[in-house]
Amino acid sequence: MDTVFEYREVIISGTLVTISLAILSLLLSILCGLAGAFLKMSQSRALQKVGNAYTTLIRSVPELVLMMLIFYGGQVALNNLGAATGLWDYIEINQFVAGVLTLGFIFGAYMAETFRGAILAIPKGQLEAAIAAGMSPYKVFTVVTWPQMVRYALPSFANNWLVLVKSTALVSVIGLHDLVWNAVAAGRSVQQLFSFMIAVLLIYLVITAISDVALRWVERRYSAGMVRG
Amino acid sequence: MEPERTFSDYLRSFSEGASPLDFMLVYDHLDRFFYGALVTLELTFLALALGGLLAIPMAIARAYKTPFLNPAIWGFTYLFRGTPLLVQLYLIYYGLGQFETVRESFLWDPLLSSPWWCVLIAFVLNSSAYTTEFLRGAIETTPAGEIEAAKACGMSPFTRMRLVVLPSAFRRALPAYSNEVIFTIHGSAIASLVTVQDLLGAGRWLNGRYYLAYEGFVTAMVFYMVIVFIITRIFKLAEKRYLRHLRARDTTDAPALVSQP
């Protein structure tokens, strides 16, 4: 473990990459999830189909396969498109950007299901009452839908976040210098992969434990005034 | 005179030239994908079966708060559920070789030096941790009346567990279990990272061999989708059969039944 401590700078910089990757992907996945939920619940049949295709397709394929497809395939597709239209020269997708886009897009599908379930859980009468009281659609969303949606969505949202944090480890496979990549590289160079992997496990454990506590606090806040069964 | 072209020649030239995906190339190597699918399914099935067997006693110990065992098992499940499967796999596959004693032990040659066995060990431990937790939830929510009735019938604790608690807990755990099965299949894709030739491994092999960007991954993706689709269907049928008592009763043709002579 002394050697691990000597390599602390590499480990810490990797941890920061992992955390920022997770947070940025989370933000993107919330956007994708809201878009997906609204598509699935829209009046138009065609939009519903698009939303359903998004959520079922993404959720049936392993993250790693999608990540490789988007990173390697997306690179080629982007450059072919650039060559065909002449709009841009050769671009190389940065691993961090690819990671955020892929994780955000994948977890958006899970978030869409979470949000849809939460919106459906809001009693319809409340929305009707809000409209009858003369609220604008925007006001209905901010005052009635959103606060309750958060309450219903939180348990499943928390779960998605924990799965997302663990999925960030996969981005090391496409070469992002995150916690796992750095630890494997350092561990290989000193032939002590076991100690380094244990350190990585502990760091992930700390991240999940902290998010566990934080999410429980948020849950308590948002369920203020709820009667516990 | 131009030589006559058969339909398959035409298909091949279309696939190589005009189509965005060279599907004929995939078709030529389809056996690799089927073999990969077999490896994926085999790993998933073994991980679930062995993980499930480990999980049943652990879930019982957790649900009944057995002293010493309960906190120990909690620590085990927290560790395995709170960390990425990839790191657990690396720990077992790359990490254990750090120790001389492990490398010289009898376990090294057949087991721990082989990627397939390391993958299986990591998957079994991981799956048993998840299964333990939702099975514990299912056991804890057994209706008190069922247990009282079993006691009143004079069942011993073991019989009670075998005939009353576990069968009803398994039923309640069924929807959660379908998720676990799908997550295990998804997780199994990382086996290809330690050189196991599973479905994703076949896709990566094809892409690497012919220097392609999509074909291998897209084919693997389609295979995974089909597998997940079939498994979801099977679980829907199982839920229909085993959770029949929980379904809302179909009352549409009830009056007709009453008016029958």
C-alpha cells in the first residue's frame, strides 16, 4: 500500500476525471431523460414511437458495446460526414467527450423511464386543478409537476446514479485516463496490481457511500409533508 | 460477353460497395458470433445459477439477522454492489498474480490463470451480492399470516422455510430477478476485455481483422438485443404463471358467466 501512496497524484487526478465524467454524464442524462419522457408521453403517435425505440433499444444493449460503437464508429461516421460535406477536416473525438456523450445518452434512456413513471404517479386531478386555476403550462410544470415528480423519481434516480458511477469505469477501455486506467497503468509498472485495484475499489466505495448519504438527505427534503406508510 | 452474375455475387458487390454495412462479411463470419453468444449465455447462466445458490443462505441469514453473519454478509454485498464489476474482474484476473503464494498454489494452474474462470468467479460473486439483497427484501416481506399459519400447522422452521417462506419469496422476487438476469448479460460484455471470446469479443475480432468501424459492434448489438428480448418474454410468461394470484381479475366476461344456465 506504500507504493499506492507514492502514486497518489496519479490516483487523485484519475479520481477527479472519474467524478467530473460522472457528473457531466448525469446532467446530460437528465436532459436526455426529460426529452425521452416527453417523447413517450406526447400526443403524437410518431413521437411516442421514437421515444419507445430510444428507451427499449438502449436498455437492451450492454453499455460497453454502445460505448465502443459510438467511440470507434462515431469517429469514422463523423469524419466520413465531414469528407462528404466538406464542412470540416479530420477530427479526433476526445475520450472524455465520447465518454460523457455515451454515458449521458445511455443513462438518458433509464432516466426517461424513471421520469415517465414519476409523472404518471402524480394524480391527474392536481394537473386539472392547476389548469382550471388558470396556470400557464410552464407554471404547471414548475409549481405542480416538478416538485412532486422529483419526489416520486428520487429512489429510482438514486439507483440510476449509482449504476452510472460504476459504469464510468468502462470508459477506461476506450483509453480515457480515469481512475481505473491510471491505477492499472501504475499497478502494471510496479507489478502490484492487487494493491492498486483494492485502492480503486475503496475509492469507488467512498464515492457510492457519499452519494448514498447525500441522496438520502435529498429524499428526506423532498418528501417533507408526505405521510409515511 | 459479360459473365453471368448470380444473385449472391450481386449481393456481395452491393454489400462491399454500396451498403454502409458490409453485411455479407458479417454473414461469412456468423459462426463466430453464434459461438460468442454461446459463451455469453454460458457465463450468464453459470453466474446466475451459482450466484443464486450462494445467495439463498446469505439472504436467509440477512433476513433473520443472524448474529456475526449478518454484518459480514452486509459488508460483502456492500463491497460488491458499490464498486464496478470491471474493477472486481481486474482485481481477480490481474491482481491475484501479485502474490507468490497464489501463483504457486494448486488453484493457479487450472483456475486463476485462466481468463474464463476469473470472469466466472467475478460474475458469481457480483451476482450473488445483488441477488442476496433483493431476496432478503422478498423474505422480509413475507406476510406474517403465512408464517403464523405454518407454525399453527406444526411445521418445523426448516419445513416452514422450504414450503412457505422461500416459495412465496421467490415469487415476489421474480420481477427484480428479471432485471438481475438482464444486468448480468450486460455485465458479461466485459469478459471480452480479458480476452474471453464472447459476443462482444467476436465483434471486436471482426473489426480488428478487417479494420472496420461498425460491423462487428452492430452485429454484437443485434445479438444482445435478441437475447434480451427473448429473456424478457420468458420472464413475462413466468410472471403470468407464477404471479397469477396478484393480477387484477379480468371481469369483462363475468356477467355472461352468471347468466349462463
